[in-house]
Amino acid sequence: MLGLKVTAIKIDPYMNIDAGTMRPTEHGEVYVLNDGGEVDLDLGNYERYLNVTLSRDNNITTGKIYREVIEKERKGEYLGKTVQIVPHITNAIQDWIERVSKIPVDETGEEPDVCIVELGGTVGDIESAPFVEAMRQFQFRVGHDNFALIHVSLVPDMHGEQKTKPTQTTVHSLRGLGLLPDLIACRLLVPQPLLPATKDKISMFCHVSSEQVFGVHDVTSVYHVPLLLQSQGIVQYLQKRLSLNTITFTTEMLERGNSLGKRWRDLTVGQERLFDTVTIALVGKYTDLKDSYMSVTKALEHSAFRVHRKLIVKWVESSDLEEATKHTDPTRHYDAWGAVVSAGGILVPGGFGHRGTEGMMLAIKHARQKKIPFLGICLGFQLAVVEWARSQLGLADATSSEFDANAKHPVVIFMPEISRTHMGGTMRLGLRPTVFEPATENSSNARKLYGGAGKIWERHRHRYEVNPEYVQRLHDSGLRFVGKDEKGERMQILELPHESGEHAHPFFLGLQAHPEFCTRPLNPSPPFLGFVAAASGKVVFAEQLAFQEVNYRPPHPEDSMVSEAVLKKETEEHPVSPSEDLE
């Protein structure tokens, strides 16, 4: 833990411009950045682990690179030359990396000292070939002391025998492409560490020393991995290999590094000593691939650490909660409801399309009536409004226009400025403000979780909003919209009062935003923290829970707030897919 300023770039060789139009069950969640970039979920891991704020340019795709080169060709910038993979595509990749690696990503506002570049895919993939060639050239562009290659390879464990042939083969292929690994990270899908004999064998046949071979075996928590690598000497090796000792380490840098190291060790050690549990039912529609809710589960984990609980997530496919029919497995229906009724808290996350939404509303109704702590995110927020309109306003056919374009009572509607014909990059995206109602200063649960702030900033990703025509009726019936946009036109936070009254509830909170995108292991998201604390039976609404103890630091809107112009920024256009669950 040296206190260096670190940034990261993820290269995804697919042709998509970004991850915005990808199905969650195929690719995992779409992670949203401050500037509205819809990117690969790995960018979320980088932001959380490095505690930095990245931009859409930190995610490179084949589509982005080809679009940039073609636009230059159309403008005549290549002066009539034949545009080819080499040198034009490979140069564009190198230029992009070099440019983005120098952009400040933390509160210092200074150029990063180190840039981590991840090239996804497998050695030998056709789609990644231009990027591999670009990296071969890049090592000479920046010089030996500024380029180190870490090759990650699977080491299968066959009943206790660790096989090295896959690693030997991929390293051989990589060397044939002009790249020699400086470090080989051996991933083992078992709890047993890399054996010394295995390390020596990889060293011998892959042309590296033993100190350049690292083992990454299964550990009790991913938060142990940085310490696992540190214990094997990776920091010392990279210091020497990249001549990091030539950097002048200020007292501030060293103190920051030491503080981070201590807090991270305390986090991992404390996690191992947790015995009390908190159980959360996550009621979603993409539960077949749990990475679809990566940031949500991380936000729950970080909050559980803070309230000293071991997290247990019960994954509930929302359609399994709906009335049992010949299309529903009775056992799955029974098990799903068993998970919901036994949970300490119920969470309904974001999503798109009609499938499973009736089951989500049944879970919301159960949480509301049985006084179980509830947190609704994006679609979960909207469905809480629909469920309330049906149950409390007597509007049995209340719904969202997303589900029924001709609905009699569309309490959730399509946002007027959003494109109806194109999907890529056309939603309400990125970091946006929410302003609390003045009347909520002393009574709003959500505002207290944010330390009493009058305005907060969270990241958004949605096409639908609460219908303004129904807001007053919803409010008069007891549903409180305590947070709105700056113009006071869009409802962004709802809650039920926790003090007293007909609809009093210990914790019932919904946000149109996605606060999970700003959570950090040492700095949990306030709504998630309050939710997990309530589910744990802890006193939750003291301001110090979210600020004095946790020291939550929201993003800086002056530096990275998305503007309306971002919404209209030209992106690659994709025709609307007939699939209801494209996103």
C-alpha cells in the first residue's frame, strides 16, 4: 500500500459500442458511471477497489475504436491512405490508452502514477487480435520501465493434481504474438494454494523466475485477494520492475497508503469474526446469473460489514412468487415465498420489461403490510408506486406504460424526452441531483441517512418516471415523495413514515436512482446501509450511522455531473429489440 494514484482501463473486444444494450443474463449488470457511460461490470470493481471515479473512456470496445477510425477516414484525416488494421486501428488503441491513462480519477485531481489495463478475452481470440498487436507495439512506445504484462491463467486442479499445460500453452501462444509475461497469475478454483512444485514447473516452461509466478486460490472472501497478492511480494516486484522507487513519495502519500492498508486489513479480519447474520431476500428477474446484480450484492456486503453482520442473500426469481399455474413449478413457488417471509429485509432491484413484475409487487406488498424493511431500486421504486396505487387508491388496473401502453391508470409513464426508436445511450443516465423537500428536514428517513443534506447525488439509469398527474393523489393517501429533481417535477425518493400513523413502517424506502453504483467497501451507500441496519434490528436513523461512523463521501458533481447534452450525445444507434428483457 504505497499511496500511489491508480487508474484503470478495461478493453472489451466485442463490437458493441458499450454494454448498454446487452442482456444482463448474458453479460452481467450494466454498470453506470458519473458521465452516463454504460460499461462492463468490471469498471464497477475498479471503482470500488481503487476508490476512484472513472469515465466512459475508461472502457474500450472494438465498436468504439472502429467508429473513431471510420469517422476520421470520412473526414479525410488519413489523407487518402488505405485505412488498415495495422497501423490505423492499432495506433488508435494505443493513443486511446495513453490519453485516458493521464486523466485524474481521484480527489487529488492529479495525473495517475499507474494505469491498470485489462484486456478481456482469451489468447488467440480473433476479436482480440488487434488489441494484442497494439499492446505488442505499445511496450516499445512507452519503454521497458513503463510496461509490465500480467498474464492470468487457469490452473485446473484434478483431484489434488495441479495441471500446468493450459498455462504453458497460452504463454507459448502469447510469446508467439510478441508479448512476454512479467508476471503469471495462476487462478485455482479450489481452496488449496499453488504448490511450490507447480510454481517451479510453470517457471521452468514459461521462461519466468519463481518470484514471477503468483497463485490466486479460492479464499473466504474476494476482499482477501489484495492481501493474498501482497503477501506473495507483488508490490515489491512491481516497484522494481516499473522503477516506482524513482517516484517521490510524499508524507501524505505514505500516510494515505498506510491508512488504507490498515483499514483494509481490519475489514477482512473483522469479516472473519462475524457470527450474527442478516438475511436479505433479493427479488429480481435475472437471478439465473447473479452477476446481473453485482453492484447490489456488493452494496449489501459493504453495509453488512459496517453493522457487523454476516450477509446471507436469498435469491428469489420474482416470477416464482406469482400465482402457481401449470407454467410454475409448485416447489419453486413454495420455496420462493419461504425465502421472502423468512427474510429480515426485502430488496427489489432494477430491471426492464413486464416479466416477473407481478411477483415483485407481491413481495413489496408483503414487506409493506408485514412491516419488513424494504428497499426498492429503480424498477423496484416504480413498482412500489404501482402497488400503492392499486392497494391504497383502489386503482386495480394501475400499472406502468412500460407494461401497457394503453393503460387506464398509468401511474408510471415513459419520460417525454427519451427516444422511442433507439436504445443505445438514450436513457436518463449518469450522476444527477435529488433535492429533499424542506418539510422533510427533521422527519425524512432518507435524508437522515444522508446526514441531513438538502441535496444529494446518485447515478441514474431509467426511461420511465412517476406520472405527475397522480403524484398529489399518491401523496394525499400517505405515500411520501421526499426527494425530487432540481425542478421539483420528477419523483426520485419515496418512503413511508416511521414515527406513527396508519401507514407507519420501520423502513420502507424507494429510489429512482441506483445508489449501489457509488458504494465502496470502506464507504457504504447510505440507503443500503440504512436498509441492512434495519434488517439487522439496529437503530438506523442516527445521522452518525451514515456519516460520522462511515464517513460516506458522495461524488463531486462539479467535476462530473452529467448534463442534458450528454443524453443527446450521438451514440451508435440500435433498433429496438422485441425482447422485453434486453436490458
